[in-house]
Amino acid sequence: MNKYIYYPGCSMEGSARAYAESLSQVAKILDMELATVRDWNCCGATEYLSINLIPAYSLIARNLAIAAGQVNGTNELMAPCSACYLNLEKADYYMAERPALGEKVNEALAAGGLHYKPGSLQIRHLVDVLVNDIGLDVIKSKVVRPLTGLRIAPYLGCMVPRPDYQHRWSDHEYPLELDDLMHVLGAEVIDFPLKTDCCGGHMSQIAPETAYELIRRLVSEADEYQADLMVTVCPMCQMNLDAYQGEANRFFGTKYQMPIVFFTQLMALAFGIDAKSAGFGLELVSAKKALARIGVEAPAPEPASPRRKPDGLPMPPHRRKKYASGREASDEKIAVAE
Amino acid sequence: MTAKPKFAMYWAASCGGCEIAVLNTHEKILDVDANFEVVFWPVAMDAKYKDVEAMEDGSILLTLWNGGIRNNENAEMAHLLRRKSQILVAFGSCACEGCIPGLANLSPLNEIFETAYHTVSTENPQNIHPQVSYPAPEGTLTLPTMNPVLKTLAQVVDVDYFMPGCPPESHQIAAVIDLVIQVVQGKAELPPKGSVIGCGDSTVCDECPRTRNVKAITAFKRIQDVAPLDPELCVLEQGVPCNGPATRSGCNARCPRAGAQCIGCYGPADDVIDYGARLITAFASVVDAREPAEIEAILDGIPDPTGQFYRFNLADSLLRAGKGAAMSRPNAITSGGKP
Amino acid sequence: MIENHKPKIGVYVCHCGSNIAGTVNVDDVRKWAQEKLGPEGVVIARDYKFMCSSLGQELIEKDIKELGLERVVVAACSPHLHEKTFRTAAEKAGLNPYLTELVSIREQVSWVHTDKAIATEKAKSLVSGTVQRIAYNTPLEKQKVPINANTLVVGGGIAGIQAALEIANAGFHVYLVEREPSIGGHMAQFDKTFPTLDCSACILTPRMVEAGTHPNITLMTWSEVTNVSGFVGNFDVRILKKARYVNEDVCTGCGICTEKCPKKVIDTHYEAGLGYRKVVYTPFAQAVPRFPVIDRPNCTFFQKGTCKACEKFCPTNAIDFKQEDEFINITVGNIILATGYDLFDAGRVTNYGYGRLPNVFSSIEFERLSNSAGPTGGEITLRDGKTKPETVGIIHCVGSRDKNFNNYCSSICCMQSLKFAHIVRERTGADVYEFYIDMRTPMKAYDEFYQRVLDEGTLFVRGKVAEVTNAARYPHEKGKLIIHVEDTLVGKQRRIPVDMVILSNGMEPRHDAKQTGQTFGISCSSDGWYIERHPKLDPVSTMTEGIYIAGCATGPKDIPASVAQGAAAAARVLDKILQKEVEMEPIRASVIEENCSGCRICNSMCPFNAIAFIGDLKVSRVNPALCQGCGTCVAACPAGAITGTGFSNEQIFAQIDGLLMTV
Amino acid sequence: MTDTFEPVIVGFTCNWCSYRAADAAGTARVKYAPNVRLIRLMCSGRLDPAFVLKALAGGADGVLISGCHPGDCHYIEQNYKALRRFLLLRRTLKGFGVEPERVKLVWASAAEGVRLAHEINAFVEEIRKLGPLNWPKWDNQSGRDLPADIEPQPIEEVPA
């Protein structure tokens, strides 16, 4: 029994449900005990650290402090999401590296009766754990339905192997752990050259055209290699490449249909789990055709929810408009402006 | 009265073994009586301090002093006998280098009293703790005051000769007595002042008959764990920490010959600056390992290195002797980094 | 020790211009020494602008003569710089040189501290330490040991060959040991040499032949030094001569065995993995010696017990499958290490795709590719062996000047890359891009060569290449290797599609440099290169007397520099040989036999076997000719029966006292 | 001027590596704490534990021992002997009530001037934290040099 303290992060409960579901299946088969961090909170994702360090680190360190309190036979904290993993590791590293920062963070934590001593947890990413702890041999031994014939583009994204504070990865630019893992599942693994390139990240929110280009690069390259699907280890990569693939296609006038799935989904399939339980059917670019190549029937897609109107309250009028008009806009006008 | 030279012997902080050793010279003791007038020897005859005080300074030819200086009575007597004696001999390990009583220097006085009077090995139902003075109906009774540390005789008064051993071997005592008698009779000369007498000038190994080889020690063991000890081979080479290599000869390697390790009672050999340091370096040098963890594992076989290396010599060790110097250093704590 | 007589000591404090006086109050130190150290024997204390100047030295000499000084303490720079200067000066005035000591108040005080008051106090305490110590210094006489005139040169690359030839030509015997089957080293693999574009083999092979036939050179290839003991003048060296399975006495080097050998394997060594060789082989046509070796792990006979084609066809019956490795012991007076370098493994820079992308080549691969004796006969082609490239990118500083790999500059890569560019353009007419960080062409005629390559139309892009990829973004990139780089002169990111990429990978210390260093008793810097005795003034000597280093063993170098170092090391060795004797520092241990009880603790202390146990007398004895003066046995003796000259217990105890004297 | 404790440290260096490292630090003008006073030995193997005891007894608050890295000894393997003596010495010091951390062994090659400077700074800080080498206040007199006419003065009266 391999024990880990498990930090799920928000994606696992939202957009990356397929990741969460397949992971729980895989963990069961591989005899991994995952003890979820009690009352965990947001890791701050990719944005908060660039805004204000102390509260951002405090936010992360709260999870570390709680997890450290949960140490029971293991001090290994595992996160499947790249951003969560990086943030947790970063906080642990910089709290030790910059004692002044560590002190301030602990001061903040003290308000909640918490304290975190940097270095008391080992922070690991799921792929690292699977390849280096569980081991490829064990994983191979659990394969009952080899993915023979399935061409896979393994894609890690930017945050998992870099900066790799604890030197856990074979290489930062071209790590082969995920390739090896897919290989033992029996799949045909392409030597995907863009495995650590950017997926576009939050550019899809603030500069969609930039994101589209980044998405196009990845998807077109996988297509060039005639991959049946791309596997990813990161909820954000999955989200960007899957949800915005259509937009990118429209933008460039292309017709890529590259399914983007989590690597755990393929593990689950290979371990003999049915496609639905492995989280298939949740993806937007259907993996149906790809799965058919290995004789797996993909579940019917969930009925798409009707497209909703934008959430929330109406916006105030644009400030520039206000000054351009040279007069104060009345409250009523604001209310009806949208 | 005869014109025989006067002889004294005194027993300070020590076990009394030295006195037994003198008596163990058997008929030789008669030579002492024949050649000397024993004027003061509390363990053998009745005498009062005031009798000594009444003597003329320098009137005693030879005083054998055994024991360290533990309390103010010892110190007072040391000064007194120094004044009264022409030749003052630090007799035995306690007087020379502190010996077992000197090990108490590793603990502060209150701890020593605590251990002596209030630990489980002491039956003390009334929880008695001794007082310096006691107002008895007949008048105030006083006891000597303990000094903070035990000192060697030479740390308190000028000493003419040192005679090591715990106790000094009887044949060595006999030889020294013979020598003094010959000197008295004008047939021999005294050795230079400050000499160590009644012993050899090399180390125990010199008198040890065991075979020695190039040493490489892979484990230190207690002697009872080496069974059976090879009777022909160097004890140290068998992993038993034997202090012989650094210890002065003179005992005729009594312990190694008897199948036990030398524990160092004859003290440092000539040219030895710190007895313990010599053993630290000698033992560590022949440890057969290079990795710190391996070395530590081998060193674990010497559970009490301080005791092993300073059992007899602590009160006279470099570190002990230097403590005063360290204390008197004008202000080690300087301000603003200005030494 | 010094009963009632304190020797007369003179203290001299150097200003070293402002080097010392800028941080240490020299006047204060002098006054203090005069007053406070008077009771310790100081009779005169002076300060002077430059003690090491001839006027400064004369000052000391004059005082020795006029004041009858018995000891001299000079507070100046490190003893490693000027100890000899002052000892010689004192000796001129009639004082035994070992009665003069230097106190380092420059390297250890003025240069490393800033607060003048603190620095001055520290200087005083250091002076005090040495004043106390020097009272116990004794006059010593240098010992002389004869020098064995034979020399061992390790490594048969161009530096080693040069060194061996220089010494051999001077009439002394040299053992040249090389672990490959042939001498020649890396230079034998190259096609052209920069900047003259000489054919590498054409200029190298005459030297190889000379070394191979020189009556004063014993050539030992396919051999390795396994053990070295002894010291300058008399090193005992054990050499492993690996079995060649060819009897060198009868082999004529006709090559029939190679021709007839039915098995080919990839030649990862000489051909850098681009070509093949037979199992019984000489690495290249001009190999010296010409005897082949049998590659035992690949030989069909050794694997399966059959074949023996080579044996059957050998006209002189030189094949000897029963040959075994043997050890040869030699004695030499001096050793030159010219062990060279390893090429940086370009595959470590994963973003350049070496080993993954077929048309990415390492520098040594390109050397073989362009070599007319190479696998393509000098045709420059892509990995398919046919296609000529139309565009070639050459990337500089692969693994060098990169904190992820090696911080140092490999010094030859700029010139090597220029040479590649020239060859590519000359032979294929392809467009060539050079991607460089800085161009470094400082030696004779190097920059002119750079200009020439510029004029030939090679395109230079200044910037560190981010990656080499086959992932095309645009149609024109399809099927190409795309070099992604920030062009720092234009200020833009560029993607340059090429057919072929050549990585100018740099040099690394030999993978076993540390181990070799330990065999010879020399050490490596943190980068792994051997440390010179002095980086500027003594670049071919090491801290170990009698061991010299030349060529790339000390750091990246080009051919002229390696040759110069080989010759320089040889000159140093000849200097030693011609002196016939070597002066040894008289720092020695000796046993006071009356105090020695023969416990034999010290017997295992000496790695030079200088301590012998005299069974009859039950004492140990130090052989002064073998003693190197480390003092380990002195510190180990439990009876205090071993003394060490120059660093006696009394000296060190007194120095401790002095250092801790209240200042 | 602050009241920080400035420890006095005696350092023993090997002629071939750490003494040269100190030279290298000097040549490179690397600044470090002025608290260490170096003594040059030919080899760390020359280090007699008595030197360390002498330095501590003489008023040093710490002792730094430095030699070539394991395997790099100029005299082949003597630094291993230094290591063994150092380890046993530390154990013995502990028995004396002296913090073993006051004696530190540092390997530094001739090229490691900067590292040696860092190690010195770190050691000075460690000793600063430990404070002065305060012998338990049992005794205020030194050894054999005691004039015969001075009576020993007990610091505190405890009955015997």
C-alpha cells in the first residue's frame, strides 16, 4: 500500500472530473491510499502569485500546514494538477529559501492557529509518483487491455517538469516519464516534440488570439504525427486544448479534431475499466474514433447544457464613455446600459 | 634521639591503596624504620598536626604525599608539609595527576554531593546533608571545606619528585627507598628535581611481551566481549582499548601480562603533552574505515571516551589545566569586533 | 628547549604599497611588535614599503649582520609567494633559511577584511603567533635525492607526443603510455585544423611515427597506469598492458587480419559512431603502432569459440588468443600527465535534439563526416548518407558557458565552428548560419579567419539557441529542422529552418579525471580540470613535485597551446633531470628511539612506506629518504616519540599561544 | 559599536589545499569574518588533538580544521586520519562538557577560496550562537604555574 496525502485542487471537482474519476479507479487498482487534505482551499492558481506574494503564499501554505498535520505514515503530498503541484512546491521551496518570507507566511497562518515548517512535506506530482514510486513494472502488470494500435501524443505542459526544485524529473525540456508510462500501457507513443510547450494557459481568457495560436501549434503537430489523441497531465492544458480547439479551428479555418484526455483515463482503460467510468464522454472533442481503434466503445456524450447567458450582474458603462460624454451618467442609465 | 633523617607520609584525597602498597614492600619497611625516624604518618602512627607545625622548617628529609587536593585541609597540609620537608614526593597517581578522584572534576560540586548523599545508591533515611559547621553544646564543630575541583599536588605546591602508579608498584617503592637510603649514606646522588621516579621512561608496550603487528581496528570491544583473548597478541589489536601505548612503563606491563588491557594508571610517558590526546590520536589513527558513518560505528565501541582517555589524568589534562587560562582571558567578549 | 635564551628576532612589516598598508596600520603593528613582543625576543621591528624589493631584503640582511639576528619574521604576503625570497636573503646574510618565516597579512588580512582596526589587531596576533613559534625553529638542511632520468608521459595525444619527443630528443628515456590502441588522440580524428586549414593527419602523423620509432621512447599503447608510488626522482609505476591478442614481436601490421575478419561493429570511438570497423582492427590507417587489437567482447571466437579467420590468414602467426593482460613495473623520475579531455555529450542539451533528431550532428561527428578518410569519404551529407544539405546551422557553446552544464568557455568552439562553416560552404555550397553568444577568436590569425568566413557569406546570428525542433509551424518549415533563437542584434525571435544542425559541443574533463588524479596524487578543480601549481606562473606543474600536466588535462585548449604545454612540461622535466638531484624540503619526521616502545601504531600511518619496524630493537624507524613530511605519524604517536622538523609540537604550541596572546 | 560576541577561532590548514584556498580567497579579495587565525600545517594529518585542546584551553572559542577533500590528499590518504581523530576528539570533548560543534572539520581544495570564506563565515556564526567557551565556573586558577604561597580560594563554600 502506497500512502499519499492528496491535494485535489478545484479543477478535479469541476472541469477535470474525468481526471478525478479515472484517478480514483487507477489508485484503487494500484493499491494507492489517497488521504485528502482536510478542508483544503484554492492553491491560488497561476495568477495570484503575480499579484501579491504574502497572501498568495499564505493561501498555499494553509494547505501545506494542514497536510503536515495530517502526516500519518507518509509525508508525501501528491497533487495531480500541474498548477497546484507547482504552487505547493514553490511555497515549500521559497519558505525555506527565504526565511523572511517563511516567517511572514507563518505569521499569517498563526492567525488560524497553523504553522508550516518548510521541508516537512515532500511534494510530488502524480506522474512522478506513478513512475518512480509505483513503478512501470507494476503498472505494466496491471494492464489487461493493452492500448495496442493507439497513437498517443504525450503532452506535459509547462509546469510539471519546470523548475523542478527537487530534481525529480529526468529532464526539464524533454522529460520522458509520461512517454514511458504510455508505452507500458501498450500504446504507440509518438516522439512528440512539443511535450513541454505552452498550452496557452490563461491567455485564452485575456488574449484569445495568442492562445489560439499556441493551441494550433500543439494540435497541428500532434495531427502531423497522426496521433489519435493527446494525453495530458494538467487540467488547464486539457481545458484549453479541448474547449478552445473549436474556436482555434474557426480562427484559422482548420478542422482539427484532436481528442485531449487525461493520462489516467488511458491507464484506467488499459486496466480494464469501462470507458464511462474512466471519464470518457466528458471531453468536448470526442475520443470516440480514437477509442474505436482499440475496440472500446465510447459512452454517449452527456447532453450539453443549454448555452447560458453571461452570469452575474450587468456591467457599469465604460469609463471612457463617461468622460467622453462630458457629463455624469445617471444610475438609471447605468442600470439599463447593457 | 638518634640523628636519623626524618620521614613523613600523608594521605589526602585518595583511596589508601598507596599506603597499603608501601606496607606491601614487606621487610623493606624495616629498612625505612632502620634508616629513618618516622615523624608523621597518620595511617601508621598517632600524630597531631600541631606536632608537625612545631617542627622546624625543612626538618623532614622525605615526605611521601599521596592523594589529590580536594579540600582546604588537604591544601593546608600540603603547604605545611612542603614547608617542613626537604624532599616532597607526589606519591601515586592521585598526587601526580588526580587519578579517580579527579574524575569528579567533570561535575560541579553540588552534583557530586547530590550523587553522594541523595541518590538511590546511598542509604540516607534521614536525608542528611553535611554542614561545614555544627553548633554542638561543647562548641562549634567544623569540617573542612570542599574545593571546587580536585587538584594535583603540583598544582598547589612545589613538588620535588613524582612517583606514579595506582598504586606505585611495591618493587618500585622498594627501589626508591633503597635509593634514598643510599643518598643518605652518601652512596648515590638524587635525580634532578622534577623527575618522575620509581618507573620506566618508556611506555607499557616496552615491557609488554605480546606480539604487535601493523594495526587496523575494525571494532572496539569490551574485554569481556572478546572471548577468548589471544594470550600472545597485542590487546589493542584485538579491539580492546588498551592504554598501554601512551602510558608510562614501570609496572612491568602487569595488566596486559595478566590478560587485561592497560588502563593507564602510570600516567603519561615522557614527552607526552596531553595523555588523553595521545590516546585519541593513537586509537583514531588505526581505525580501519574511511566513511564517517563507518568510523562513527567503530568509535561507538568506546562508549565513554573521556573516561577511557582521562581516567587517571583528568585533573592534570591540558583542557583542565587550561580552564583557568581560558577564564582569565581578559574579556573574550569584545565589543564591536575589536579584539 | 630554549633554556633562558630567547633568540634575537627581527620583525619586518611590509606595506606592499597600499595592498597591506591600505587596510592594516603597519606602523601600529611595527610599534606593537617592538614593544609587546620585546620579552619574546624581538630586538628590532621595522616596516618598509616593499619588503620584497632588493632594498627591503638588504634591510634584513644588514640587521642580521649588524644586530646578530637569529630569527627573522616577515609580515607580508603568503609564504607560497615570497617565503623563498626572504629565506634566500637571510641565507645570504648567513642565517639558516629555515630560521625565517613569513606571516601572511596580505592574503589573510588586508585583502579579506575591511575594518582597519580589526585588520590591524588580527595582523598583530598573526605576527605574535609566528614570533612565538620561530623561537623553536631549528636550522635545517635540504636533502638531496638522485633523480631517475626516465620519464613517464601519460596520454599519447598531441601534447603527450610533443612532451615525449622533446625529452627523447634531449637524450633521455621516455615511457609513453596510451590507453587506446594507437597514439594520436583527438587530433587524429580531425579533418582540418583551424585557422590554417592544414590537414590534421598530415601534420600529426609524422610526429606519431617519430614517437613510435624513437629509440628513446618506449611506446605502450592499449595500456593504463594503475598505480603510482614514490615521489619525485623515484616514482614506481605499475602499468596494465591490456591483451592485444596480437604478438607485437612478429606482427608486421600488414592488415590482412582486419581484411579477413568477417565481423563489423559500429566504431563509437574513432568514427564517433558514424562508421564501422572490424573486430580485429587498428583505429585508423596511420595508427602508431601499426599492430591491430582484437576487440574481445565482440570477437566471434571469444564469444562462440569458432571463426579464427584472422589466425588462419595471418602470414606471421601473430594472432595469439591466449595472450593475457599483464602488469609492467617501471621506475621513473618525473611524470607528465597529458590525459586530454572528453567531448561534452551533446545529448544532454535535450532541447537541441541530439540523438533524437537524425540531422543534428555533434562536432566530432562532423569532423568524421568531413574527413576524407571518414565514413562518407569526406562527403557532407545528412544522416541518410546521400542527401547534401542546402542549409546548415552551427550552434556554438553547446554545454559551455551554460550554468546548466559547464560554466567555462571551451575556448576552441568558435574557431571549430568557423572551420565547419568554411568546409560546408566549400564542399556543398549550402547556406550556413552560425549561432553564437560571443565570437572569441583571440589567437594568432584567428580573427582573420573569422573575417574570411564572414566574407565567404556565412550568416552570423548572435543569440543563444532556445531549441532545435522538427515541429513545423509554417508550411515552409515542413520537413526541416527549425532553429528557434532570439537574434539579439535584431531584437527578435527567429525561426530558421535548416537541413542540418551541427552542435559545437565543448570539452569536459575526462570522466575518470578524478580517479586518475588520485592515482597520481594531484587534484581537480570544481570543474574537474587538474589544478596547476600556479595558474599564471606555473601552469604545467602540480602541487606534487615531479608530476607535470600538459594539454587539455588542465582545461580546454587548442592544438598550438597543447603543443606548447607539452614542450613546456618537457622543459621542466629536463631541468629536473639535468640537475641530477632534487632538493627535498627538510621537513621530516624522525623517531626518538629511546622513547619508542614499538607499539606500531605509526606503522600504518605512512602511505609512502617510510616507517619500518625494527623487530630486533622493538622500535619503529622513519626512512628520511621516503618521508614526505606530512607529519601524520608525529601526530599519531601515542608516546610522543616522533618529532617532525619544521612543524614540531613546540613550534605549533608556541604559535597557538602567540595567536591567542591578548592583543 | 555593537555588543555582539566576537569569537576567537584558531584554524588549522593544510599547506596544499586550504591554506592555498585562503590565499585564493585573498587574491580574489573575498571578504570574510576576521575571527579566524590560521596556522599552517603540512597536512591535516599533522593535526594532533592536543593542538585543539591547547587552543581551546588557551582561549579560543572554536577550532577549525581543514584539509583536502577525501581522496584528494596531497599525501594520498592522511586526511582520513584527520577525519577519524576529529570524530573521536569531538566525542571526547562532549564528555568534558564542551560543545562538540566548537570544533569543525571542513574540506576545501586549493581552488575553493570562496567556499572556504563561506565556511569560515558560517562557522563564526555558529560559534557566535554558542557564545564564549564558558568553562563551568568551578575554578579560576591555572595549572602548575600556581605560585606555592597562594592558598586555593574556593569560589563557593560547600562542606566536605
